[in-house]
Amino acid sequence: MNYTLLLHSLISVLIILLLGICLGFFFSFLRNFAAKHNPLGANLINYITFVGVMHHELSHALLAFLSGAKVTEIKLFRIHHKDGALGYVAYAPRGNFILQSIQKVATSIAPIICGFISSYLLWLYVRPVAMENIWSICLFYYVLVSIILHMSLSKQDIKVMKGGLLVVIALMTILFYFLKLDLLTLM
């Protein structure tokens, strides 16, 4: 067994996960900062960017479904709810402990993964078409910024993710090891 490659595989996995989690915290901080310093009301930013909220919740639902969990309820957008949540997805993990761990982590970080994919596809395919007039330009940037601002992790996302994170780190490390993926050699 190549212990150096195993260690590099583990470090590579941790780098990827930490970057994703840090980006989730950054976007959460950015949205909360903008909301808190908005003179018209703390939640106005979240209400204005409801498209991003819906994308966030649909991301959770999509990855829960694709990973094998049973999606039981979806609320895409709520206004003035007591718990402060703008929306939510309820799901039930299924399968053995390993599958449930994958479902929990994938569903928790879904807004980051889907947000990157959606933003990239919007930029690549929609932006060239949207640059025809001021209204389509404004709509394009509104949707893009809304999605980016909601590529964040809630406290509930982090709590659920913790339940499967060690298993996912171990699985990804094994996968990286056998595929000989080593981010440290690329740096």
C-alpha cells in the first residue's frame, strides 16, 4: 500500500470538502451581511432573491432524490415564518448506514453543487443570448446573483451533514486513492 498516496488522497478530499463548506459559509455570510445592513428591512434581500431560495430548496430535493432518499415534503418559499426558514425540504434517508451517510452529505451540500453547475450553465449558454436588451440583461444578472447568494449552508444543513461526513470522507479517500487523484501534485 502506498501510504503517501493514501495521505495525499485524504488531504485532497479534505481540501475539496473544506473549500465547498467555506464557500457555503461565505455566501451565507454575504447574504446575511447584506440583509442586516439593508435599511429597508433585514429580510428584504432574501425576499427579493426568492428565485435563489427556490433554487436552493430544489437543489436539496434533487440530490436527496438522486442519492436514493425519499423526499416527503418541499416548501420552496415561505414569508414571515416563525423559525426564519425561507423554505425547506423534508426527506427520509434510506438504505444502509453508508448510503444514508452519502444521502445526508449530498443533500446538505446540494445548493453549493447545483449552484455552481447552474451558474456555469447560465453563464455559458444564457448570457450570450441575454445580452440583447437591458431587460434581458437585468433578468439574467438577477437570476445569477439570486442563485449565487443562496449557495449557502444553513445551520440545519450543517447539522445533517455532520451525521454522514466521516463516512463520505472515508469513501472519497478510498476512491481518490484507487483513481490516483492527488490535488497536492497539481498545486
